[in-house]
Amino acid sequence: MIAFLRGRFLPRCARLGAITLMWATCAHAELSLLPYPQHLQQHEGSFVLNKQVVLDAPADARGREIAGFLRDAIRVQAGVSLPEHAKAGDGTRIELRIDPAVRGDEAYRLTVTPQRITLSASSDKGLFWGVQTLRQLMPRQPSSQSVASIPALQIDDAPAFVYRGHMLDVGRHFYPLAFVKKQIDLMSYYKLNTFRWHLTEDQGWRIEIKKYPNLTKFGAWRTEPDGSRHGGYYTQDQIRELVEYARQRNVMVIPEIEMPGHSSAAVAAYPQLSCSKKPIDVPNGWGVFKHVYCVGDEAAFTFVQDVLDEVIPLFPAPYMHIGGDEVPAGAWADCSSCAPLMQKLGIKDEAGLQSYFVKRIQTYLAGKGKTMIGWDEILEGGVDRSAVIEIWRGEAEGRKALANGNRIVNAGPYYLDSPLSELTLEAIYRVNPLGDPQYAAQRERVLGAEAPLWSEHADPLNAEAMLYPRLLAFAERLWRGGAVNAAAFADFRQRLQAQYAQLDAWQVGYGPEDRNLVEYSMSSNDRHDGWQLHAKRGFDDLQNHYTTDGSEPSAASPYFTEVLDVAAPGTIRVTPFRQGRPYQHPRTFKLSSNLALGGSVSFDPSPSPRYSKNSATALIDGVLGSDEFKDGAWLGWEETDPRITVDLHRPTAVREISIGLLQRAESWVLLPAQVSFSVSDDQVHWTPLQTVTPTPVGLDKQAHLQRVAFSAVQPLSTRFIRIEVQRHSKLDGRNTWTFADEILVR
């Protein structure tokens, strides 16, 4: 213990104050290991890395592979090239060895003395994790002297959980293979051992299946609402390449092939897979879709089994994830073959049909030597206890799975697509994977946890800001386990600071720890003759590059930090940049000068406070809303008919009045049935002008924006304008919403 407090450790720690905090926090932070080992004792002195050091390793193929990985790391990080072949003698050396006395499949023991580094493990998995710890103990950049020192110490280490996973959804947005490899590198460096590849979705099929070429010819591509094409897929050779790349880095790759739901892309490629047999397009919106595999049609099972027969050989992992979630109610209602099947099997409802599908696929996978993983919905209707259940709907589902005898993986608390301001670094760190008493009581069946990144709003440009540093807090907790407190988080956070330089060197576009990367808001200025664009930044060095002609901002575009004055109407696009590169897609603001600017607005009833922070000006600030009703420009009313009154503050000649309206049917946001316009000089006597019916649109997954207007043949003079909106009734038994955008008066 005394050695820990000597020399270079004391000055920095002393600045922290109390000696107990110094011991708990500073000793860890000085070494900046992440995840921090279970047991570490530091000694006097250090081991000097130079070109005379010999590297010994097991002679088997994996031993040679791990030795080569370490040799490359020493050359890159320390600038030291070790000899390829060991020499006899007693010189300084690094010894990697298999030792059955080290307990645990992923455990390792690392001993560093001035003469020797000895890394022992009972398996090659533990040996590799020890090498990753050794990498973190080495310099991150080579010195000019081509030597480096590693502090003398002993580490005894092993993970708390056997399943430490990250899932990447490549179905909704496609990620190039190079991006996926980069994430495997990062996972391995921080000792995450399971990568789940969400390869199929409603919005895209991403894996080549040779027997069904239309899956990638048609199912891998979609037409976006703006007319552009998005898509891509991985060939089977690329899949093998990635799986091998991950294996070398101690990461197991588990594929997810969604079934029976989330299958619209497959149905678009082969319409006969659905019960309706009707052609569809690959969806370009988000939500839950009704286009699922037809459980009553034997051809659907033939297709799924053929697909699995090509997928299984590509992935040596013992697991296969089938999804099994979110089959919408009524998906099999219009099915001529489902009713006879239900009668034959004694199935009472659609939940029973889904259970039949899942059980049948589980049996098929078991025959291929694979253990099925599925989301917790597969518990409904019963599932064999050999299946692994991934929990996303809360601990109650986890308790059901454990009561059924299943093993579980906890994912619900770790959804990394959650905003940084809501799921902060500390919030992730403080999650205890064994927090539920039943989880703790059945510890052997809690395999671990997984941090998914769903990609509705993530793609290669902005995904890393969602992943990091939160994924590092997840890695720390899943490796170390145990209880958490403020001191433990402070310790972790201090060690994390040293990781940022490494992430910068690897060009990882990480986000802030407890706030969103940037929050933009546009409002009219106090004089109502222009606007101000405000940026609440998550990083002090973030620059907001912008254009005023609607073009894409670049690093060469002008930028501001916190406030930009905008004098003229038009289209402003703004992109946050750090270190010369964009971190998000542009945010677009459309500005319109009109007679309502500088007026005031009132509502009966008041809008929901959830969607705009400034309802007093949201509809009369000249800022037009996007197709996203959460962008701050929209006001929403649930299951009510809003009456909106605008006071222009003086009699004004008016030719046109319009209001923006939105439909997002998957969120129960509907265009109204009708919109009525009226005017008044005194707010007592009102003159009706016109009642307008919005243009009907389908109940699809698209965002539909309409501007409903009254136009006068001759200008009329008025001070007050009233717009009354009559909503549509319930949709699928749910209350509907009315969303209104900018009121323009000309």
C-alpha cells in the first residue's frame, strides 16, 4: 500500500483532499486502466521495453496469433520492434503462458517486474485480455528513444459477467464494413466480448443469401422520402472477414435474423412470404409494420430455414438471435391458411400463432447445434427453457424468464439511442445488472447485459457520439460488477479522462458525458425584424458551421459558437463540427417573414407542454417546423379541438392566413378533419371566413406536412385571427393528436 502513495502518485492525489478519497480514486486514475482490474498491487520500479526484450508465447496457433498481436501493439505504441524469435538466456523478456491454476475462462494474472513480464491464463481468452491490459499500461505514442517503461505491478483479474455485449442495428441504416471493424477494435480494447449484428429489419436486409438473391437486390435498398436511395449489404465473404477479424480480437459475433415480424424488407423482395401475397415497397419510415411472415404458409418456414442454413455456417458462435418481437395485432387476421392451422393445433389467438412459430424455429436451430436467443416477447405463449431471453421491457419480464428456467441478457437499461441528456454516462454506470433481487438470487442464469444502438436516428456519421463514452461505462460495470457509489463513479470518470486522447487518436467521434452534443433553437429577435439561432453546446470546442442558401455546411463554411443573428428569411442549415469534421447531420431552419411576427397568440385549451418550450411564440416566430414533431417548432393537442387566436396588435390589411399541420400516423398524429378561419376587430364579434378540409393522405408511416390556407380576393382589415381545428377521432383505439406549426399572415 505504501508504494501506491509514493513518488509521482502523491502530488496529484493530494490535490483531491482527503487521504481516503486519494486512495479510492487517484491510485486508479494514475494507471487509467479501463475497465479497472479486480485486484491490482503496484510495486517499485518498472520494466523497460527495448529491442532486446524477448517475447515467449505458447507454440499453438492461437498463442502465436496473440503474440503477434502484442508484438504489433508494442511496435505501434512504443516504437519498439521485438525480435521475431525467442533467444535462450536470462535477459528481459515477456512471457505468455497457459496456466490451469488461473481460475476462470477469461481470467488472467499479469506480473510485471524490472526483469520480466509474465502473463498467465488458463485459456487463450484470458491471455488475450491480459494483452489488452498490457496495451493500456504501455505508452500510447512511441518516444524518440524507442524505449518505454511499464510500471511494476501484479494484477489478478476476471470479468464479473460472461456476456458483455453491444448490438449494432445495421438494418435501419447501413454501416460500412470498415465502421463495424472499428467498433470491434474498440470493444476488444475495453474487453467487451460479444457483438450482436442486427442484420435484417423492415427497412433493409443486409446479408447475402445466395438462394434468394432478391433479398439483397431489392430488400437491401429503399427510396427515402426525399427521393434518394439508401441501402447496402454484406456479402458472405465480408461476413466471414468480419467474424474472423472479431475472433482474433476475442469478440464473438452473433447474428440476428428477425422473424416473424420486422420482415417487411424480405416481403418486399418475395411477396409470397406474407399472407396477403401482395407486393410492397421497402419501408422508409419507422415503427411496427404488419408485413410479417405468414405463419400459416409452409413456404414461409421453408424460406426461413433456407436462410438459416446459409447464415449458420458463417457464424461459429453457439447462439442465433431471431428477434421474435413486435408482431402487431391483426398481422395474421386476414389469412386463409392461419385459421385451419389454429384449429388443427388448438391455438386460440395470434399470440399462440407467434409462439408456434418461435418454438418451431427453436427446434430447427437446436437441430443445427444452435441456442436460440430472442427478445422477451418470445416468453408469451411459452418457450423452452433452453432459449436465452433478452430483456428489454423491464425487470418483470426478466423475472418471468428466470421463473421459466431461462438464462437472460439484460438490455433495457442500456439503449444507447436514448438522448445523452436522458441516459447520461453516470446513469449507465449506476445501473446494476443484478439490481433486481431475483436476478441476484439466480445469478448463474444472468449471463450479463447488452448495450444496443438502434439506428432510426443513427448512422455512420453520428453513431459514435451515441456510443461513446457511454459504452465505456457499460464495459467497466460489466467487467467489474459489484455495487456503485459516488466515489466509485468519480474514480471511473477520472480514469476515463485519460481515454479521450486515445479516442481522439483513433478518430472516434464521441459525445459529451451528461448533455446532448448540441441543442439548436431559433426564435425571432426582440425587434421582430430578424431571428437568433442559439446553440447549447455539449463541448466548448464545438463549432457550428452554417449556410444561408440551403446548401450543406462544410468545414470551410462560416461558423458561430453560441448565438447567430439572422437578418433575412430563407433556409439556414447548421452542422456541429469538432476537430474539423462533422458530428451530426445538418439541422435545417426555414424562416418566413410575415405579419404575425411581433404579435401574440392564445390557446383554448393550452397545448401539451411536452413538445415546445415556448408555446407563447412557437406559432408566430416565423420558424417553420420540420417533419419531426419533436423539433420544438410544433405544438400538440391530444384528443381535443384547439382554438388558436392571434392578436396582430393593430388593424392590419390581410390577404392570406395559413397554418402548418402534420400527420405521423404511427405516432397517432393525424391531420384534422377540417380547419375554420375567422377574424374580428374586438374579439367579441367574429366574422367566419372559410372552412377548409385538408387533402386526405393514407395512414402510412410517412410524415405528411400540409399548409392549410384561406385566401381573400380583396385584402381585408382585421386585428384578431382565429383558427379552429376539428380533429379526427380515435385511431386503432388510441387517442389522436393534432400538431400545428407556424401561422403565416400575409
